[in-house]
Amino acid sequence: MVNAGAPLKVLIKSPFSNYSGYGNDGWGLARALHDWGCDVYVQPTWVDTPIPRDLVQLFTKDLRAPFDLLINHWDPSHLGITPEARLCSRVAVAWTMWEFAGGPGRNGKPVSGMVPHGDKRTTLHRRLRWFDMVLGYDPVSLAALEPYIPAKVHRGILQGGFDAATWKYVDRDWTGDRFGFIMHGALNDRKCPWTSIEAFQALKFEAGAEFEGASLALHTNAPGKLFPELNAPFAATNIRVFVDAFDRRTLDDFYAAGHCLLAPSRGEGKNLPALEFQATGGVVAATNFGGHTMWMNGDYAYPLDYTLAPTFADKPWAAHDARVSVEHMKEVIWHIWTHRAEAKRKGELASRMIPQMCDWSVVIENLFRRIGDQVTGPGPEVAAQAFACRREREPEPSGRPW
């Protein structure tokens, strides 16, 4: 029976950090549930400071069972709750992402994209048995998890969101002499920054003065693959590398100075920078694979073609990921550079569509609807209580010209 006067009591077991996808989504999930009207509790698997001021009070609350909903939001190798936690929760949801597709297998029998990523996968089936539902961020994630999900556990696809209201529309100059391509995030091997760099440098040498006003700025908080010493040799081709932890004001300025974000990634669960950048009216060119496919559409973005290749050269039978060629990257960069009015229209449309589809408030509503529709037993009651405690909130101005 629904207690109409009581907020839904939710426990989130997740990392909370500004330096990882799971950590950022931990903050976003906690904030979205709190803003919805839930009574939120957190069980951090790790915390990186600073803790956002609006969420500090959540980290001071005692964990007092029982809970109406438990969400374990973490990497598949760490997913899991105790039988005691299961008994103290009316509904338990595992929510995760995975960037790798399956391979052909040693004997031609397809294997999961989880193979051979560590020994923890061998216990995944047992760890998932305590959940009512397992959610993957995208079809690639769910396909990798599918062999390990017990038959009695519901499964589905639901991507995490972003806080759309905090990213304001930027009125860029799309016709001037300068046009900025950017990359932003932990630019490791999976993000493929060198695909963009090589394509951009090749265009500088081949197109000469016709490509003179184009620049490429890469910001990474994962030093090792890119470093500031590259700026001297890159100067001739108008490429700049930033290795730093940008504060919010600096990131706003970085996005505003760019027109197109390049994301030739081998795999993503979501790609938070791409959503943020599109909300400001910038346009994105991203690999048409994995988490990108959950929000990307050719009407307002540039999907990049790819081929699947073995993630591990010595294990071609196992996991595969996506590879965008330098030649294709060149073609897309050149097209965007020479079709700026089209790119502007796509960016404007993205700034309207992405918040409507991907804001955390939309994601949370879909989560509760899934629980109500798919989880037998207490699922409908938990969902009904969630909608009964929902707060009505005034939309914040976005600065978008429509």
C-alpha cells in the first residue's frame, strides 16, 4: 500500500567523483533523486572531494534501513549487494555500463564483451542474483551482461543523464575566420585523441590556407597520453593541449570557444562532455557505437562510421571495440569546416533535443516507470509512491533562443 505522505526512501551505492564516468553519474543520480522529492541516502564506494555543496548533507545521514529502493550504480566487476541489504530493500536495481562488444570466441561460438576483462566476471552471475532488475546504459552494455543475468532478474536499457539546466546556450560566431574543434575528458587510449590529431594535422598540411582558421584544442585530466610539451611541435598546425583539472568557469569558457566536439571513441557508456557541449549549442561528431547511439541522431550530430576490432591483440577471439579511421575523421572534419551553416543548425537543434531526452529528471522518471511496469511484487507500489512524492519544479531559463 502506498504511503502518500511519505517520500520514497532511496539508497544509492555508487562512487562519487568528478574524475570518472561512474563518479559523475553518482553525483547526478543523487541530485536528481533528491530534487525529485525522494529521501536519499548514500553508501559511497569511494568519494573524491570536493563534494558539491548541495549534496553535502546527504553524506551526513545515518543509513537507517529499511529502504524502498536500492540502486547499485557501479562497474560490473564491482556490482553486488549483501543478502542483508536485499532483505532491507523493497526493490534493488543494478545499473551499469560496459564499452566492449563480444567477439567470435575461440571455437567460433560468440562470447560476451566481458571476456576476458578480469576474473571478477566469473562471479557476476552470483552477484546479480540479489537484484530485481539489471539496467545497462546501452545495447552494447546489456549484450555484454546478458549471459550473466539470472533468468528471474528483469533486464533493460536505460542510460544515465546529465544536469541540462546548468549548461546555457552559447551564441557562437559560425562564419568568422576562426573555427574551433575540441576534445574534452580523460583522453586515454579508449578516447582515441590521436585519431583526431592525425586527421587534423593531415588536413593542415593538405588544405593549407583553406584550413588556416581551424584549431584543435584537447583538454585531458588523464596525463600520460597527452602532455603540455606537445604544444611546441603542435603549434605549427594550431593544435593546443591542456592537461589540467578545469574548474567550472574554465570549462564554460573552453566549451564556448569551440564549435565542434570530436569523440572518435572506441566505446562509451554515455559521454557526458558530448551531452554538455550539445546543450550549449555546439555540434558533436562521435562514433556511432555503444552509448553514443542512445542520444545521437544525424539530424543534430555527425555519426562516425567504424569497424569492430579486437580490444586485445593477443586475444582476437574475445572482446571487440569500435575504431574510427583517420581518413574518415578527415572527411568529417573537412565537411563540418566547409558546411558551417549546417553545423550551426545541427548544434541549435541538439541544444533543444538533448536536454529533452537526456536530462536526469527524464531519466529518473523512466527509471520509476520501468520499476512499476517490470518488477513484480512491490514494483508498482514503489513506483506509485515515487510519483506521489514528486515535486513540481519550475524550469530554469536556458538562454536558448526559442
